[in-house]
Amino acid sequence: MLNQTTKEKINRIVFGTDTKAGRRFDIVLLWLILFSVLAVVAESMPELGMQFPDTFFYIDWVFTIVFSIEYLVRIYAAEKRKKYVFSYWGVIDFLSIIPAYISIFVAGYHYLLVIRVLRLLRIFRILKLIRFTREGQVLLTALRLSMYKISVFIAFIFTFIVLVGTLMYVIEAGNPGFSTIPASIYWGIVTVTTVGFGDIVPYTRLGQMVASAMMLAGYAIIAVPTGIVTAELTKKAYEKNTKQCEKCDQEVKADDCYCSNCGHKIESKV
Amino acid sequence: MLNQTTKEKINRIVFGTDTKAGRRFDIVLLWLILFSVLAVVAESMPELGMQFPDTFFYIDWVFTIVFSIEYLVRIYAAEKRKKYVFSYWGVIDFLSIIPAYISIFVAGYHYLLVIRVLRLLRIFRILKLIRFTREGQVLLTALRLSMYKISVFIAFIFTFIVLVGTLMYVIEAGNPGFSTIPASIYWGIVTVTTVGFGDIVPYTRLGQMVASAMMLAGYAIIAVPTGIVTAELTKKAYEKNTKQCEKCDQEVKADDCYCSNCGHKIESKV
Amino acid sequence: MLNQTTKEKINRIVFGTDTKAGRRFDIVLLWLILFSVLAVVAESMPELGMQFPDTFFYIDWVFTIVFSIEYLVRIYAAEKRKKYVFSYWGVIDFLSIIPAYISIFVAGYHYLLVIRVLRLLRIFRILKLIRFTREGQVLLTALRLSMYKISVFIAFIFTFIVLVGTLMYVIEAGNPGFSTIPASIYWGIVTVTTVGFGDIVPYTRLGQMVASAMMLAGYAIIAVPTGIVTAELTKKAYEKNTKQCEKCDQEVKADDCYCSNCGHKIESKV
Amino acid sequence: MLNQTTKEKINRIVFGTDTKAGRRFDIVLLWLILFSVLAVVAESMPELGMQFPDTFFYIDWVFTIVFSIEYLVRIYAAEKRKKYVFSYWGVIDFLSIIPAYISIFVAGYHYLLVIRVLRLLRIFRILKLIRFTREGQVLLTALRLSMYKISVFIAFIFTFIVLVGTLMYVIEAGNPGFSTIPASIYWGIVTVTTVGFGDIVPYTRLGQMVASAMMLAGYAIIAVPTGIVTAELTKKAYEKNTKQCEKCDQEVKADDCYCSNCGHKIESKV
């Protein structure tokens, strides 16, 4: 019985935010994640990573061990262990420690690139941060809800870019930046998204005219995804001011006292 | 009678999506289109197109023959053949096969550019993809509805750019990028749409001041088309919550039970 | 009496769009304006303007005379002549012909630049086009209504850019693109509006960090003017569905039959 | 008693805008601020600052003394002196004069950079301008209200950029612009915000593909913060059409005459 209680206590600390210990655990973890990401970034700078390779090696292992302990504790304390391990957060927690362990088995200097990529995979620890911001999760939900519409929009834009890119490939033949259709499509993406690096630019007059039409079109159609998301969010804000009648499931305004459909007195607040 | 039934069966498969065979037909076609577009793109890359010209030649004819069969089957199975042939999709289907056939009649190496352009016209097959996404068609409708307003907006922006472009042509006289008014207008479009390639930039102080004012104005007025589309979409979402009174055609809220105009009891749901 | 009728007839043709002759007059004028603007643009191109200077000289005078006749006819036919002359359109019509006449009095080759600028002022004829698009006038109104808010917003952005520009001037001392505060402010405007020419870029690490913060801030705050205009337009669309009670000036919904304030029966439609 | 009245009179002039003297005081101050900022900007230009160093030295001290007098008068006339001194405006007023006084104590040419920075701090006088625009304060409030959501959004974008930046650091190894992770992140910010300077661009095909995906994603997600602010502002505009019942604090529509909750007759107008 005692063991059960200990597990429950730990569960409230590592998963919950309603106890003082739980909040402290979160804050300590937050800083650990930030520092571990900062270590990965700092290691990539020659004046740090090349000067003190050993220091970074040890720092990294300290973080790996700490996050491994966190992972094991979470598995131990999870209500449903299997559910946690295969949940979004379980996978992220696992991925943030596994590269370090794999790098042990990849022996010596033969697979330097593999090790390098493995070490950089630690940067994904930054995803652990999202757990701490409720707003972040709301934003993720908002993005996921508009995701399909946005995907269709991107597919549309991409179709448009493929067509104009091929056109530019024909018009700008001889211009090194437009030597293949994929290169033209790359230029099209850089242009329509209004990034405009300027490493590839049209030289012919006709090319500049087509590019101008493309830019003006792109400038105008950026309004469409914006409008879609806004309308979605406005609708959502509007809908939050309604509740359902308990008797006839009619949707009524949140501050109505009687159902406008059946006259049932509504007790509940939203 | 049997023939008629066969035609109806084929019609359901090639035009409909409500049968298993119809959905399978769509998926096969979807992949065929994607691969045929990919083949056009890949052919433009020297390391592929120059190495295996014959392969691409044969691949292309396979796709052309498959799409020709699809076109003929669609004509055969269409309810109203004439209507299909001159519909948006009929024209797209036709345009996706005709370049290959024309290229036979354009003999030899005399008209290389014509052949090259003809071959690239095959990229328009990508437009066949829109048929498969209902959301794509919704988006097209949304764009078409805002098209007129957006056109007027683009015309406005263009007028603004012509004026500022001419001004910059006077101010930046001697700067190669502003040697003619069309060149200045091209720069103006690149700048106002915030693409900013950087191949043409103002050198004089006055030119930089005018460019600054232009950029700030452009930055602020991008809000206008966005606002127009959003207001349009929000209005649409709002209107979906209304229905018409069956007696007096008065527009009432979707959850109203009695018409606010004539007192008629409304039975229908939206 | 006859004279009066003739004036009224001409008035309907040159100012109105409700008669066949009036619409024809508009269409002819529209093409004349387009061609006259095109002539100005074409003249700036060396391969045309340098080759056929006389042709352009004569073309320009033809347009000037035609627009002069139009101007005189409009003055003659205007209901209130003084009002027309000092109206927006009267001023535009005057400005589109006066540069040509001034250029006669500016003698010889001594004032080449003045003549050049005068000739380019003819480009302002493009503003005559706005008369033909009702939507254009709606857009102008929408812009004018949001103008004050947008101006305040631009002033805000500008204040922000002045501060960051001065900061960059200190940080990037020695970088030629940041040699003076005005140069730094120019760079700031190019960057915050996301144009990003790339002719001036920060070299120091601290400069790149400040620039990064500036870009992210600019990326996020572009949402504000967009939101302002959209909210304005949405409100407008919402308000169009209301009308005022004739008795107590209460604002009621457009489809209400009785004032919700005083019970007065409302006859008028919106 | 007389002294008290004098203080009140001065208070109305320096803090209020409801008297003629108060408005005049504001306008004089507005121009003084603009000219003092202009002086700082002009001094940074070699053809002015290097030519007439003494002139700028004296001009600056004149402004410093004028603003010092303004500061002392404000302290004297403030209703609650302590509150003013530590208010936003009190701090700005103090910061706009203190650099000049500190520069006296920093002796000679030993601390040239310090003096230079101190002198440039005077640019912060521009913040005094915000006091004069009520709309500016509204905008500040609007920004502050959306600040938290926008911060979360920027944090999200930043996380996304850190991940893609690290990926590009691996892919574009050898490309000088991607030599460290911070450099890659800088490139990522320049790209996702669509600034696109073009001083750092991907060279490898894989790098260009990842960059393309990043740009398209960034292009689509700019819709999210725009939508958030718009929904916020639309909600606010909607809420302005409501008032509270005086009896039960129920929120009712601005044009309702009876509370929909308790039937209380509502007298007040919004």
C-alpha cells in the first residue's frame, strides 16, 4: 500500500503542476533543458567546441544521465505505462536520450559523420519545452485544426509555382539559376514566399515580366490563408459564447436563462 | 440495353467516387499524374535527361497513351459528351495529351525550341490533380469570389508602383537598375511585394528616402487585401447560421423557431 | 433653351455612365489614358525613345490636345463649374495637361532636366483611371478611413526603427552600410518591412543578434495593422445589417419590423 | 494659497490638454523633441557632425537644459510627485537628460566610446513623442494585451528555427554561412521572417529542399499570429456593443432596454 502511495506522490510531482514540489520539478527541468540545448549550440562554435572538447563531452553525459533518470521515473510513475511510452511526450523523452547511448556502439573515428549527426539529434530536447506552456499546446491545437486547410493551400501554391517555374525555365534558358526545373521551382518558392534571397534573379525582360506577375499574385493571395485562420479563430471565439440546452440540445447564448427553443430553464453556466 | 448499362457502370467508375472501383481508379490516376509530372521535372536535370534520353522518350509516350485512353473513356462514358469536352476538366485532359501528338508532326531538329516547349507543356498535367481535392475546389471558389476585389487592389498597387517607379527613374538617373521606366517598375514590384531580391537597389540618398516611404506604405497596405478576404470569409461563416422563413423569405437565425417578420412557425433545420 | 439642353446632354455623356454614349465616351477615354501612359513608359526605353524622338513628340502632343479638349468640355458641361475645377478629378485633369504647355515656355536645351521631369509628370494621367472603377473608389474610401490608424502605426514602427537603427549604428561601427544614423534607419526600414535587399547586412555577432530580435518582432507585429483593418471591415459589414428607428434614432437590425426601444413600426428598408 | 493655485495652473498646462495654454505647451514641446532627435541624427552624418562639432555641442546643451527645466517643472507641478518620478513618463523624461550630465564627469578623450554611446542615448527622447498621441497609447495597450500570445508564438517559431537551423548546419557543412549552429539559426530567422538578405544561401540540393519546405511553412504560419490579433480585436469591437445590467451585472446588448436576466429596466447608455 505504501509503495502505491509513493508512486502516486511521484506521479503528482513529475506529471502534475498543482503541488509546490511539482512546480519546482518543472522549473528545474525547464532550466536543465535550456542549458542542454545551449550546450549543443555552443559546442558547434569552433572557439568553444574545438577548445574544450572534453568539457562538452562530460557536460553532455551529465545531461543524458539526468534525462535518463527523468525518463525512468516517468515510466515508473505513469498511471498507464504503455500509454506514456507511446505518447507524444514519451517518444520525445526517449529520443532526447537515445542518441548518446547509440554513439557508444558506433566505434571510433570511422563513423565520424554518423556520430556528429547523432550528437546533433540532442537538439530535439528543445521539444520537451512545449510541455511547460499551456498556450503552446493551444497554439499546437490551433495549428493542427487549420493544418488540413493550410496543407491544401500549400499544395495549391506549389502547383502554381511548378507551372511558373517551368515557364521561367523555358524563358530564362542559359541563366545558370534556371538551368533545371527543380532550380526554377526553388527560385519560385523563394520568390512567392517573398523571401527573395537574390542569389537567382531573372535577366530577360520576359522573365522579369512573368516574375512581376508572379510576385503580385503571391502578394495578393497571402490574404487567403490569413483569412482562413482568422475566420476559424473568430468563429471559435463566437462559439465559446454559446451553450447547449440540457433538454433539447438547442444551442443557446451563454448568458440566456431560458432555452429559446423549448422554454426549459437552463441552470448550468458555461 | 446492355451497352447502356456498361456505359453507366464506367461513368460511375471514372467520374464518381462513391464506388470502390471509382476510388481505386482515382488513386491509380493520381499516382500516374504525379509520376508523369515527376518525369518532366527529372528530364530537365542534365544528369538524368542527358544520360537517358531514350528512357524519358518512352516513359513519356507510355504516359501519353495512358492519358489518351483515359480521355477517350471519359468522352465515351460522359453523360453529355459535348459538355464534358468543353468543360474545364475536358480541356485540361485534352491539353495534357495533345503536345505529344503535335511533336510528331514538327519534324526533325529544325524546330528544337518548339519541341522543347511542347514537351514542357506536359507539366500542365499537374492541373489534373485539382480534381481529387474537394478542398482545392472550395479554395478555387473562394479565390474566384475575391478575385475581382483582389484584381482592383492589384491594379491600385500597380498604379502606385508606376508613379513611384517613374519618380525613382528620375531620381536614380545613372543607376543601371533604373535606366528605363519599365526597369524602375520591376524594381518597384520587387520592393512593394517585400520580395527584395537586392539586384537593384537605390544609391542616392533621395532614392533611399523615397524607397523607405514606399516600403513603409507597402508594409501597411498589405493589411487591406487581407482584411477584405477575412471580412468576406467571416461574413460567410456568420451567414451559415441563418435560414430563410418558408412563408415570407425573411432571413432568420438558424435556431429561431418563429419568423421575426411574419410569425410563421419554422419547421426546417438548416 | 436649346443651349441648356445641349449642355445637359453633354453632361450626361462626359460625367454619367447611364447612357450608351456615356459608356462609349468612358471606354474611349480609358484606352486613350492607357495609351498615353504607355507612350510615356515606352519613351523612357532607349531603343524606342532615342530612335524615334519625333514620333513620341507628336504622339504626346496629340494626347495633350485630346485631354485638353476633354478638360474644356468637362468645364463647359459641369453643373457647378467652380466645384468641378477644384474637385479631386478637376485637379487631376488639369495636372495631366499642364506639363506639356509649361514645357513650351522652358526654352531650349538649357533646362533639359526640368523638361525631362515635366514630361514625366504626364505619368500622373494614370490617376485618371481611378474614375472608371467604382471598387477603386470604395478601396480609396476604406484606405482613407483606416489612414489615421495606419499612420499612427507607421509612426510607431518608425520610432522603433529609429531606436534600433541608432543601436545598430553603435554596434556595427566600421561597417560601411551603418556609417550614419540615417543609413542605419534605412537598413532598419528595409529589414522590418521584410524587404531585405541584402546590400547592407550586419557583420558583428551582436549586430546579428539585435537584427534577429528586430526581425522576429517585426514578423509578429505585422499582425497588428492587419487586425485593425480587418476588425474595421468586419464591423462595417456587421453594421450594414442595421438601420435607425425613424422615431427615436435607436439602431435596430435591418430586418426588424418594430423598434426594440420604443415599439415604433419601421417602414423603411435599408 | 496663491502658491497652491499657481501649482494647479502649471499642472493643467504641462499635464493637461484641455486649456489653450496646455495645447500650446504640448505643440512647442513636440517640435523641441523632433528637433532634438533630428540633431542627434544629423550629428552622425560626417558632412555635418565633423564639420560643425561645436554647433552640435551647443545645440545639444540647449535641448538638455530645456528638457531639464521641463522635468523640474513637471516634478514641481505633479499631483503626486513620487508617482510621476517613477511612472513610465517620469523615467523617460529623466533618461532623456541624464546622459548629457554624465558625459561631463567622464573626462577627456580616454572614454570616447562611452561618451559616444551616452550621446546617442539622447535618441531615446523620441519616446517622449508617444505622450502626444492618444491612438499611440491605444496601440500600446493592444500590443500589450496580445503580447503574451505573440511571445508564445515567437518562442514556437524560434524552436522551429533552432531545429531546422541545426539540420541546415549538418546539411550545409562547409558552406561558410552555416559554419556554426548560431549562424544557421541567424539564417533561419532571416529566412522564416521572409526578410531574405541573401548574404547566406544554401548551396546543396538537399539544403535548398529543406529551405523550400521551411519557407512554405513560414509563409503559411504567418497567418496564425495575424488571426490571433484579429480575433482579439474583433471580439473587443463586439464586446463594445454590450453594457452591464445595474442590478445583476448581467451583460446585455447596448441597445437592450430590459435586462434579459432579471427584467430590470436599464436606464444608462453605454
